[in-house]
Amino acid sequence: MLRWIENYYVGSSIKKPEEQKRKMDSGFFAPGIYLLTLSEHPDHLLEFVPAVLLNQKALLCRCPLVIGIALGKEEAMELTCRILMEVYRQTGSFQVEDYLKNR
């Protein structure tokens, strides 16, 4: 099962986000869906990955905390930018993880 933040971000093209989340939690990963996560790499802030990659059990077990869901790579990039801009506007920094904990 995936780990999600409570108020995850949703791309504008995602219809019925709770239904999408429920499907992914039960193991159905629709093509075209991207998940935004906190990066485990020390030089990166966020990452987005195609949800279908999580059909591989090894990757599913290692998936970091999900902070957003988008339809398509372009929307995933836009949502990533939106999150980073929000964090910077609110805090004056790019401490995404700290911001999300206190949001």
C-alpha cells in the first residue's frame, strides 16, 4: 500500500482523485497517472514517477511518501512547479518536507 500525505496535491486533469487513490492502494496503477513524491536523493526536492512502474513489487515497496497525483508527464511537471512555488511563497525557502509537515 502507498503512503500518502493527508491533503495531497491533485492535477487539474484528475477526475475523482479519491477513487484514483483507492484504486492505486488496491494495486491498480492506471497508465498516464504520475505520482509526485518527496525525493530520497539529497540533491533533489521532488520526483514524479509513472504509477505503472509500481506494478513492480520491488519499486512499490520503496515508493516514498506520495504528495501528489497528476495525469501525464506535463501535468506532473506543472504540479511540481506549483508545489515548489507555493512552498517558496509561504516560507521563503525550498524546505518542502518541513512545509508539508506543517501545512
